[in-house]
Amino acid sequence: MNRLACQYAIIRFLPYAETGEFANVGIVLACPETGFLDARLMPTKKTGRITGFFEQLDKQIYRDTLNYLDDELQRVRQMVRDAGHRDGGVLVKQMFAGLTRPREALLRFGETRVVLAEDPVVTLDKLFARFVGRDFANKQYHDKVLERGVREVLMRANLREYFKPAEVGSENLHIQVPFVHMRDAQPTHAIKPLDLGKDEANQVYEHGGHWLERVRRLGKHELLPTAMLFAVKAPTSAHTAVRKAADEIICELKEEGVVVAEATDAAAIINFAAGVRVH
């Protein structure tokens, strides 16, 4: 199948021009050769990421802004369809250039980029998933980012050599933990980074609850290390439900006998890790 040259731009919501901070909220893609022009926008009902980052913002402003752009995109789509394939290519170029022109507005378009696509519709979906949905940033990705931070803390404190990745538990029931100190083939100290910095309460419960259940199960079978610490990234969202979900997970982890500290609290992590020296 032939690959077609397409242009695309990331749609950015920038409510406070003074700070230059923005959130990616959509993708517009044009393929003049086939007369294709379309866009994908975040659903207006999903405001958690926006209000979590721009805490003072009235979410209705965001919704109204996105709805206004959606109306404009609908008009552009109809114009391209009415032009048909014969004239659509020229019109697509004009419409894309008009949409993505520099403007002083709450919604702005990033620099125009080029991508080769076999199917513009599939490519648009993939670009949206990457730049807006952040499909690359799965649960393991975020925990890995925290893991690098913990590793740097241990290295600065000359404690890194005491910890290695290892399985905690038994042959039939175990978890993989990135920082484990072993003595006489038994884990005495373990550190597990845990990202609870989610946009929605359900995401906190899903990811945090997964690890909470594993800790409970290991504890029930007396397979937990002598000491275990969860280095937690807390939510930045202003939503009360998100914060309550994280607090609930943290509280229940503590009830299982593990230590919980902020992932940014280097002193707490070092104090815990230094315990290996006295065992």
C-alpha cells in the first residue's frame, strides 16, 4: 500500500498565556492527496486532567472552548466533503493552514509536522493516542520513572549497592520488587515505587488496589520482607475524590504493616534504606 504524506498539528489548551503552560487536547491531520481532513478532540466530559493542572480554572470555560472548536471543525469537514475529491486537495491545504495559523486564543496549534500514513484515519487515531491519550505512559512506565528517582537517592546516599531487583515471596506467590536487600537468602528490606498521581479516582483505586491486594496476600502467607517501604507519588489533582482515593490506599497499606513515604521525601527513603546497615 502506498504511504501518503500527511500534515498534523497538536491542539493545545492554554488558558493562561502569562505562564505558557498548556495541555494537549486534540490532533488535526490533513492528507491533501486524498482530500482528507479530520481531527480528534478530548471528550468535554473528561475534565480531570485539565482542572487538576489548572486548579483555578472554571471547567465550563474549557468545555465551551472545546465545543466552539468542534463546531468549527464540523464546518470545515462539511466544506471539504462538499468540494469532493477533485478540488478537495487544494481546499484541504487551505483549511489546514487556516486552522493551524498562529493565534492568541485559549486553543492553539503546535508546529506543523509531517507523517507518512497508509491510512490517514488510523494514523490520526494513533497520534491522538500518543500525544493526548499518552498510551506509552502505562502503569509500568510511571512506576519506572519513580524507580529512577529512588535509585538516584540511594546512589547519593551510598546505599545503592545494598539493593538489587528481586522476587519477594515464594515460588507459588511472589512479586517483583526493584529494590530488595537480601540476607541469608531472605529479603529483609524492600522498596517499591508506586505512582498514585492519577487524574481520576478510579485509576488510583485500580493501580493502588492492585498492589494493596498483593501486599495483603503476601502478608497472609507470611511472605513479606521484614521491612517494606512504598515510595508513593501522590495525586496533584484538585479533585477531592482523587485525593481521598489515594489517602485510602495509603492508609490501608500502612494497616498491612508497610511503611509509606512520599517519593520525593529523600530523607525518609534514606532513613529506611540505612536500616540494612544495622541488620
